[in-house]
Amino acid sequence: MPQSNNLHNLQEIQISDIQVGTFIVNLGVILEIDEKDNFFNLVISRMNEKQVIKFEKDVSLIIY
């Protein structure tokens, strides 16, 4: 997780540009990406568990 003095490392990107291994702020590291017609399912490692979160295709994410 980023320290407050490393905030310059934060980036805003479109979900369509996300890649496996990317750290989404406040969620965790992306393990898998499943693209559907209207949304993306991201499998994220959070609190030592795999969690699936659904995002609409026009979303921007903050990554580290």
C-alpha cells in the first residue's frame, strides 16, 4: 500500500487499460480480468482472499 509521501505514484487510468498485477488503490492486486459485453469482472486479491468485483466499461480507476 502506498505511503502518503508516494502519492505522486498514483495514476488514473481507464478500466480498459488495466492489466493483471496492477494494484488498485483501496482494493488490491488484480489477479484476473474477464471482459463481458457491458462490464469487466476483476478478480482481486484483498485481505488474503480472492474477490470478484464488477465494473462498468466507462470507469476510471486509481492505481499505484
